[in-house]
Amino acid sequence: MKTIIAANWKMHKTVSESLDFLKKFKFDSGDIIVIICPPYTSLYAMSGKTDISLGAQNMYFEKEGAFTSEISGAMIKELCEYVIIGHSERRHIFNEDNSMINKKVKAALEIGLKPILCVGETLEEREASKTESVVKEQLRLGLEGVDVDKMIVAYEPVWAIGTGKTASPAQAEEVHSLIREIVGSKVPILYGGSVKPGNVKELMNEENINGALVGGASLDPNKFSELIENAK
Ligand code: PGA
């Protein structure tokens, strides 16, 4: 399985900043699939201007209608191949639940987008030994009625996102192997949560870690290309 390194820019970079990143971003991907998920505005601006695969950070499940500010699958399908669904910031800041996330996954697949479904436990859940049950439940409900072989899954422990605290390779692998049992051998499982140039290699060495979803460390073109180099 090819390693996937996906950048989640979150709410960072204007159109001109994104185009400037593209100009400065020099990298040799080797066998790695590199995906950038910028804000919608930059997605439009970057589409057609780069060979790098692009993805959106979210979408709505309805096809069209009176849903002020929402973006449909068809709207992003003209611009990109991938879409992140159920990121923990969507779950926790914007109250997206498993049922809404399942609708989004289905709508993405229906239009021909490749969904990256994010799962992961909070610190409170980990400390209460609920990691396994939370992740299993997110997968069971998120993937209900879905052809799982068309998916990418990202394990992102909420306590490791943007905090500088990375799960140790062993901690991550423990959950990745659990996810593997559920989704099977064909689905790439990415790790996300404070992945940096300095820790990507040891994470990628684990058997069931097939790539990374990178936030902060993907915003700087030099740092991100170093991260890609170290992931090889
Ligand atoms: P981080 O974000 O790399 O900044 O921790 C990862 C993510 O939220 O996808």
C-alpha cells in the first residue's frame, strides 16, 4: 500500500498565501501520495494550478438547497478528489455527530469523492479506558451501509491534535491494529496529531500506519517537504 501524507490546513491561508505556498513547495514525493486540503477558497484557486492531489476539509450531505454557507459534494468534486469527513474539530466545535458524519460519507462516495473519515478519542475518554469503545462506535456508525474499501480512515487522538503531544508509535499502532480488524487490509489508515518532520518516520514504521494527516507542520512549505522526505 502506498504511503499517504495529507495536509489539513484548517482555517489557514488566504488565496494569495496558498498560491505562494505552491510556488515555494518543492518536494520529491517518490512513492508517496501527497494530498493538500486547503480552505474552500484556496481549493478553487489551487485547482488546475498544481499536480498535487487536493481535498476539501468538509462538505454537506445534501445535494443542494437552502443551507446557507454549506458546500455540496458536487461543488468540490469539480475541484478535488478527496474530502475529510468528521474531523474532531467538526465533531467537538461544530457538534457533528456520527449520524451526520455517516450521511456525509455516503454523499461523498455517491458523487465519487474519496472520503478520509477521522476518528479518535478525547483525553477524558482515554483516561477512562474508553479509547477502544469510542473508536469502534465511531467506525460502526460512521461506516454504516458504506463500501469500506473505498475509504481512507484517519486515527486522530483528540488530545494529540495541535498540542505537541504525539501518540507514541506503540500507542498509535495499538489503535491502528484495532481499526485494521474492522476495516480490513485494503483501507489506508493514517495517523494524525502533532506529526512533524522529527517523528514521522518512527510512526510510519508501524505495521498498520499507512500515512499521516498533518495540520500545523503542513503550513510551511520547507517543513512539509522535509516531513515528506522523512516519511519515505
Ligand atoms: P496537528 O493537526 O498536526 O496540528 O496536530 C492534525 C489534524 O488535526 O489533522
